[in-house]
Amino acid sequence: EPEVTQTPSHQVTQMGQEVILRCVPISNHLYFYWYRQILGQKVEFLVSFYNNEISEKSEIFDDQFSVERPDGSNFTLKIRSTKLEDSAMYFCASSDATLAGAGPDTQYFGPGTRLTVL
Amino acid sequence: AQSVTQLGSHVSVSEGALVLLRCNYSSSVPPYLFWYVQYPNQGLQLLLKYTSAATLVKGINGFEAEFKKSETSFHLTKPSAHMSDAAEYFCAVSEGGKLIFGQGTELSVKP
């Protein structure tokens, strides 16, 4: 069964450093997402990506964050200068279009990358 | 903006007992609703989804949920809990393609 994969599973970095979190969505999916979950809190939407551009982003997704689909298979989240409060589990998700073509269908999630900023 | 509230951050049941996890949503339009499960050290796995077809939705692992518009609820049930059901469960509503999650309910199953 196809699945979303994410690397690395754990990332430890120093405050102020840049990190890149990588995701390989399900191969025929068209919509891509990043979410994060700070320990003990809700899963929060960060950004959605479709047709090679950001379709929506949350208030959390400020200028320190960027996403890219550098090739036909990877989808990355970059944090330019990490802060302590960026420590969280980051989930990538992907979805296909609905049969009616009216928008994204069910989202399938990867296992997450745990980011620890020291 | 839409929101989701899950009543009870922790629920404990005995093996074989009924599982009931509560979810209420607020939405100004007919919602798409989802339940996801997260096993320890794993990602979010889709259990079931409601997309305005049948109000009683059956999912994987014997779970089902009933959409009740009058109560703005989408509670998750399973008739008989199994030890392997111990996990965190998240209710979510779709808003313009993105998912808005509840705070999660951790289910413990006692032998």
C-alpha cells in the first residue's frame, strides 16, 4: 500500500540553524501539506501546496518557513533560523483530487519528524 | 472559522467494553469530518470519514461514527475494545482543504 514517508525521523539542531525536513508524498497525489504538533498540543495546519505553489498558509507559517517541491517526488519544509518554539513533531500529508475534481480528497499522513531545537 | 472539540483528553475502558470518544464541531457549512488514530511513534492513520453521504460511517478496525447535525456531533464508537486499540484519536474537520484538529483523546484499554 502506498504511503507517505518522511526523513529524518528525529532532528536535533541548535537555535538559529537552518533545517530541512523531507517528505515523499504518495506518487500520484496532487496536494501536499505540512502540519505540526507541539508536545501536548493540537495538530496544527502550517501550509498547503498545489500546482507548484502555496495554496494556503497559517499564521504560524511566517517568513522563516518555506516549502519546495524540488523534483517529482520530494516535498520539503525549510526553517531558516530555528527557534526554541519550533520544537515539535512535523507531519507531512498528501491527497489526491476528489473524483469530481472539486478539490482535495482524504489526506494521508507520514510518520512525522520530531524536531528538537536546543 | 471552523473548530473541533473533543471531550475528554483521556478515556480508559476495559477490554471488551464499549468505546465512545466524543467530538463536536462548529461549522457554518456542511462539514467533511474525519477520525484519525495515532499509535505510539507512528503517524496519523485515517479511521473513517464523513462526506455527506450516509450519516453512519463505518471505518477500519471495527470503529464507526455517526454524524448528527442537530447535535453538531461526530462521536466515534466501537462495541468491544481490544488492547490493540490503545492509541490517541483525533477528530478533524476539513476547511477549504486543510484539516482542523481537535486536541485528541488518549484511549487506554485495561485487561
